[in-house]
Amino acid sequence: MKNLFDFKHFKGDLFGGITAGIVALPLALAFGVSSGLGPSAGLYGAIFVGFFAALFGGTNTQISGPTAPMIAVAMVMIAGIVASFDGDINKALPVILTVFLLAGLFQVGLGVLGVGKYIKYIPYPVVSGFMTAIGVIILITQILPSIGYYPKEDEDFVNQFKPHAEEIILDNILKEEAGEGLLVLEDFEETVKRGTSITQEQIHKESETLAGAEASGVIGTIKIIPRALKNLKWLELLLALGTIFIIYGFKKITTKIPSTLVALVVMTGISMGFGLNYIPIEKIPSGIPLPNLKIFTGFSLSTVTPYIFTALTLALLGAIDSLLTSVVADNMTKTKHKPNKELIGQGIGNSVAAIFGGIPGAGATIRTVVNINAGGKTRLSGMVAGLFLLVVLLALGPLASQIPAAVLAGILVTVGIGVMDYKGLKAIPYIPKSEVIIMLVVLVLSSIWNLVYAVGIGLVISSLMFMKRIGDISAERSDVKSLKEEAWDDEIGIPEEIKEQIFIKHLKGPLFFGSTSEFQALSKQIPDCATTVIIRLDRMQYMDQSGLYVMEEVLIDLVKEGKKVLFVDTLEQPKYMMERIDIIPDLIPKEHLFDSFNECMVWVKENIKN
């Protein structure tokens, strides 16, 4: 905890933390609403993630809280879990928070295992496609709240799902009876009895759930837009457009005051002051946040298991998001963050936030930059930001509940525009086609299908393309040629009488599964007159299992043909691998291992007959 309470920077940390908290306030509310858990969940996430990530993290000036990428993944997950609980958010909440808790614990595990230093190896096209997809998702999904259309409130639309709702309810009854052993062909009395007890309210509620699911996500929003435009509410649209205008316009006047907060205050003030008939956000509960103990008392492994991969994705995404921000902070403060410690801090923050009902978060670049520019120097600034938001929650919770939903939608539209990777998009005409393909695949699949799977597919494609490229490079550099066609400097001057009897193979680069096919061609290219094969290994630093077995197969073929194989300058890792399966000494005796090419040539001259 060195420098944690270094009060010589207290003034800067205080101003930095409060300023960052002011910037975080409207975003926390907006992200909470967007997630589906309500504005209070956004505030709780900003409070607890911000405080504990700063307390235990490894980046002194990092400000953490809900971010666009984290919410984009969480939003999809929340919608799926709520739908599985017949649209009842209260029943689904413990499962949702348990997944968030798992994500936090996974992050702690990643930090303990030292994974932080490897995050930088995630390919840029995957990150670029994902970030642009986040922007697309936010922009499109905010169209409906920006025009005041909510599918669950459209009775004509909801009624279209009544037959399907009745079918689902009846199917649930049959499943319950089958589980209780009551469902038999001879007697459907219990089924009829339970069926007649179904109320119109239950059917309507299930219909609302189906309607909401039908209009969710990018595809659902696009499909419902024509209907939404027919039910457009001009007041909501004007509130959203006014918010967007102020956010971009006020920045031209000054950047010292967060334009997002100005837009929130001005548009909310106009709406309340003129008594406009707008749609407010959900009520924010007053009082200190309390832990949701149902996470532990109602825990069910079978319910959470389908979402373990999503929890891991949240953990990895939060890690990437946070460590990228840490690099930005390092560049601004000329310091060096501790990546694994930062992951542990983020994991603790997300775990605590989940217990108190908050949405997950990560290091937030804009808020961190604001903190540094306002004077933040130590982790105290991040803790101040969290405490500031707690004070706002306790003092202004009822007032914040009057914020128009369209205003938060307008804020999120600007977030969606800002989070896109324009640098990557502009580079499309110039970067290799393979990278463009990866970027577009991740972008499209993330936008219209599943963020989690899209990133996984992007990583797999990137890995395959990378391995193919490395294999091609290894093949290009690792030429299979006779001595007459190619010679290294120390191979010049070999006596003519033995030149035709030896074949030299240069291995350059790793022998791994991407380069094995070229190496397998070795035995077929050796001239019949060559009785001795010299394999120079001083530039083969690494051999994987595939390369090991291919080496064994080739050597077995050469030995069967009666050819002697000599190894020159075998490096430590390949030698160790070959000793494990007895290539050395069964196929290559110790006396056929040489430290240098000159030593090898001494043996050749002594043992090869003219």
C-alpha cells in the first residue's frame, strides 16, 4: 500500500477524484439504464468498482467504473437470463449478480496467475472490430428510447405474442408435471386444473417478455424501427437531440466542465422546470446500498453454469479495457503500472460491486485522463471518486430519479460514437487483407449475433492466420537445397571429392506444426549419391510436439536408407525434446552431435570414403 495515503498530494487527489466523479455520474446512470438493471445498478457499480479497484489496484491514477464494452456484453447476458425467468427481473437478479461475481473472481485469478503481461498479445484487428461493434450496438439500441418507444408498452405489438405466450406457459406446466411424476397419458385432470388457473395477467406478462426479446439487440431494433417510427414521441426525440447538441456544442466553449454533466443538468432542468410530460428513468432507491445475500443463499450451480464462459469473457474484457487505460495513464504521468496487481484490484472491485447489486466495470480512459489533468496523483483520487458518487446517491437520489430517459439515451448515443475505432476503420485500405477480414468478421458477428462468440472466433482466425504466416516464413527461410546450390561461409572450401556425398540442411526458425510439411519433404530431396546428411540446428530455437514427431519420422526414413545423420550445434530446447523420446541417442548417437560445423567436417573427412 505504498504511497496510498501520501497526503502531500491530497489537494490534487481531492480535485481529481471529484472531477472524475462528476464525469462518471451521468455515464453511470446511462450505463445502468442500458444494462437493464436500472440507474441504481450503474451508480453502485461506479461506487464500488471505483473505490476498491483504486484501493487494491496497480495504477495510481486509474478511475474505474462501468464502461461501454463491459455494458455491451453484460446487457446481452442480462437480457438472456431475464428471459429465462419469464421476464421477472427480481427472480433473475441473483443469477445475474452471481455471474458478475464470478467475473470479478476470474479477474483476481488472472492477476494471481500473472496473465496481465500477456494481454498485450491480443491482436489489434480483434480489439478494433470489437470496439467498433460496441459503438454500433449502443447507437442502434438507443434509437428506440431516443424516440420514446418501448415495445413492452405497445399493446398491439404485445398482443401479437399471446398465442406463443400461452404455448410457453402450457409447456412449463407439462414440464413441472413431468418432474413431479404427475403427467401420465391416462389422466390429464391435473394438467386441465393447472391450465384453467392461468390468468390473463400471466399471459400478458409472458407476452411482454416475448415482445421485449423480439425487439432487443441490433437485429431486433432494426426490425421494429418501422413500427417505432409510427409511434414516435417528438418530445423524447427533442430531449435526446438537445442532449447530443449540448454535449458536442459545449466542448467548443470549454472542456474544463464536463459537457455530459452540463447536458444532463440543463435538459433535466428544462424538462422539470416546464413540467413537460416526459418519460423518467426508474426510481433510484435512497439510502446506503445493502448486499444482496440471495447470491449466496439461492446459489445454484446448474443455473449459473451456462454463463461461466460469459463471466470469463467479462473478466478478460475488463482486463483488456483496464490495462489499456493503465498504459494511457503511464504515458501521461511517466510512471509504470503493475498489470497483475491491477487485475486483482479490478477483480475485487467487480466482486464487491456484484454483491451490492452493481454492474461490472473496468478502467475508464476518459475519467482517468480527467483525474490526471485535474491533479490526481495517487490511488486516493480513485477512492475519492467512488465516495463522491456515494454522497451523490445518498443526497440526490430522489432528484436523480426525475432525469428523462431520453436524456440518458442521448448521452449513450455520444458514447457509441466516441467508442468506435476510427483509426482502425480508416486504415482498412492500407492494412493486409487478412487483418481486414478479422476486423470485419468480429465487427459483423459482434453486432448481429453474439459478442462473446465473435471475439472467440476472431481470436481463432487471428491465431490460424498468424501460424500460417509464421509457417510460410519458416518455410521460405528454411530452404532444402544441396550444397552446390547454397553454402554458408564456413561451408566454402569443402574438398571436391566429398561434396557429392554429403547433403546439408539448414533449419532456420522454429520447427512447429506450421512448418512440418516442408521439413517432411527433406528425405525426398536428398540425392541418391549422398551418404551423409548434415542438419545444422543453430538457428532452430524451438521445436513443438508436432515438429518433434516429424523430425523422428524423417530420421527413421533416413536411417532405413542407410544414410548417416549428423547434428550440428543443437540448441537446448530442441535437444531436450529429442532426448525425451530417445531420438538422441537411438537415432542420433552422441558421437554424431557436434558443437560446430568445423568439428563436424573433421569427422566427415575421417569417416567418408572417396
